[in-house]
Amino acid sequence: MDPLLVLVANSGDSTIGAFRLDGDRLTALGVSELPGACSTFAVDAARSLVYASVKAPEPAIVTLALDRALGSLTEIGRRRCGGAMVYLTLAAEGGLLLGASYHSEVGAVWPVADGVVGEHSAEIAFPQLHSVIAPRDSRHAYVASLGDDLIAQYELDAAGHLTPVDPPSVAAPAGSGPRHIVLSEDERSLYLLTEFSGEVIRFDRAADGRLTPAESVSIVDPDAGLKHSRFGADPRAEHLIWGADLHLAQGGRILLASERTASTIGSVTVDADGRLGQFVGVQQVPTQPRGFTVTPDGAHCIAAGERSTEVVVYSISAGGDLTPVGKSTGGNGANWVRVVS
């Protein structure tokens, strides 16, 4: 595989760092300053654009032009928004931007043209929204609400309007804290990682977009002695479960999920039909891994930590084992990692 560009947001420094991944070797390229701390960003690889949410001097989505050779980012536009986003994703081949705001408790869709983010075309409200995704055909959108223990499900049209599906939401276990969601490669399954209970839950996804709960598997280190968490708790002080991010690997046959208190990434097998299988085990990663990512070939994982300045590369075996193979020095408060392919 050709060398890959890796971007890491550092909320403590208000920067995005760029790295080159060549095989197992990770090399720092440079750091781009942002107007404020960034909690999430989305990459439009086809247009070499990055959309980053910043918290200050006011909540905004900043459009950045990406120089792939240097890894540098240059601001070319800015759209004020009602609250800082904790999750951004693109749909409709880069024509729509979807976002979720945890503290402002709103989700929104914005039309995008030539890197310019327009006025929002849809807005929804749920307590502590944490992620939003859309399938490849961009006909639906799914939003995880940590506060209401649910995934809201919508039809999404080309103009960016949202229409609730019947039923408008599907419940997660009470007190589990839905956080991040991803779709299987065939998009017939949706996987949810819960923040408070530390489990991956699979939902069957029908042709009309409706979700139905299926099986679940814990991703928590069984030797860490962590207890079920709750809203408003301090997970580090009370030694509680603190789930964060999840990604598919190895052609969709492995699901990886991070837990911040014990600083681990857990691996779960996935069968050919998308069903969750066995918990493989955990790998220690940089301290407090809020964000990580997987390379397009599914063979490597790149992880960073909010309380670490290391960015580490792990090889992923066919069985789901992670082995550290390379690392580099990053910034402070690393919270979001993406590969530009």
C-alpha cells in the first residue's frame, strides 16, 4: 500500500497534527494551528478538504484546505453553529455535512458546496447527542443520544432534510449511554458502543432503514475491575467504565472499541453475516484513548490518547490481536484520528 496521511486533532493545543504512515513507520510531518480547540473533524478526501469543529472564540465549523504533500491545513471558510460539535460526518459524496453536539444537545445537517458550509437544512434535539452517521446512499441518518439511551433514525433527502422513520427511534439498554455508531460493510448491521456499560450492541438494519436490536458483547478488560458508570460521574476517580470510539477492521471481521479508564482497545470477532462473535481481548494503548482509527485495508490501527503525547501504530491480526509496531510524538489532548485515503 502507498504511504497514507494521518491527521490527529489535539484539543489541548488547538491544532491538527499530520503524520505519514508508510508500512509500520509513522513519521510526523507538521502541525496546523486552529482558531480554537477541536473536538471532531470530517475529511472530504476527494476535494482535499477538512471540516473541523472548534469551540472558541465561538462554536464554528472551519473549512480547511489540505495540502496532502505537506499535511498542512489552511482555513478557507467558517460557519458559526449553535454549539460545538463532538461528531461530524459527510454524506451525499461531500454535499451534506452532519453533526452532533453533546453540550448543546442538537444535531444538524448543512448543505456544502465547494467547501462552503451553508445554513443548516435540518436540526434535531436530544440530550447529550454523541454521534451521527449515514449509509453510502445517504438515504438515512442515525444519531446516538447518550442522555435518552436511544438511536434516532431518519430518512435523509438530497436537500438535507430529515424525516423520522416509523418508529422514530430504537432503544438501547437503560443507563448504558449510547456513544459511537458504525455501519457494517454491507450496511445490514449497525454497531453501537456504549459509554457507561462498555458494550458493543448490534442492530439489524432493514432495507427501509429501520433498526432492530440484536446481540451484544462487552469490550471491557475483565481484569481491570471497572464498574458500570453513570451520567455526571468521574470515571477516573471512581474507576468506572468509560467507552469511547469504535471501528471495523480486517474486512469487517473484527470490531475494535476503546475504553478510556483502563486505556485499552478491545477486539471482538464478527461473522460473515455481521453478527458479533467472541471477545478476543484488549491491548494497552496511549492513556485515555478518546479517538483512534483503522487504515483502509483494515490491517493497522492508529491510536492516540487525551493524556498522552504518543501516537501509536498497531498491526491487527486476522484474529483481532493488536501488536504495537510504530509510534511518533503528537500533541496534547489528542481526541480524533483519521486517515486520508
